[in-house]
Amino acid sequence: MIKISKIALVALLIGTMGATVASADAGKGQKLYSKKLKKVCGFNGGVFAKKHTQDQWESIKDAGKLKAEIEKICPKVNEKKALKDKYMKDYYDFFYNFASDSGNIPSC
């Protein structure tokens, strides 16, 4: 019985850590924006995120058009370097958390 409990506890711990690593992060999105998009776009992340409301950002993401929207707002962006698929969840979290109707102001 103790052996089964230990195995279950280890499985739970691994599952929790995996879920944490796989989740997106607005802070990471902000850092990515500052590093990959800010100079090319010519304005800070707060200005970029405020281009839409939270509902609009969510609709854009759900439609699978986040990359296209970034390119629309920032036409000079280098797609290969700045718009990798692995960055999209973090960009989205950043844009959503600092959207025009969020009341939040980023520091970048």
C-alpha cells in the first residue's frame, strides 16, 4: 500500500511540473516582445497589446491568426526569428493581459 502511494505521489508531482512548464507566461511574452519585436515595430509592448481588447485577442488566437495579426501590426517583423510557433502562446498571454480593456500597464 505504501509503495502504491509513493508511486501515485511521484506521478502527481511529475504531472504538476509538466503542466507548469507547458503553460504560457505573460512575463515571458513581454520579454520576447522586448527582445524580438519592440525595435522592429517601433513602439513598446503596451502600445502593441492595446491595439485590441481581451475578447479581440482571444478571437484572433482562436481563429489561428495571431501570427498574421502581428505581421499586420508590425509589417517589418522577421517571421523566422520572431514568430516561431513556440513563442505564440507567450505572446498571446502578454497581449491578452495588457489589452486595451485590461487596465494593466506593462513595463516594457
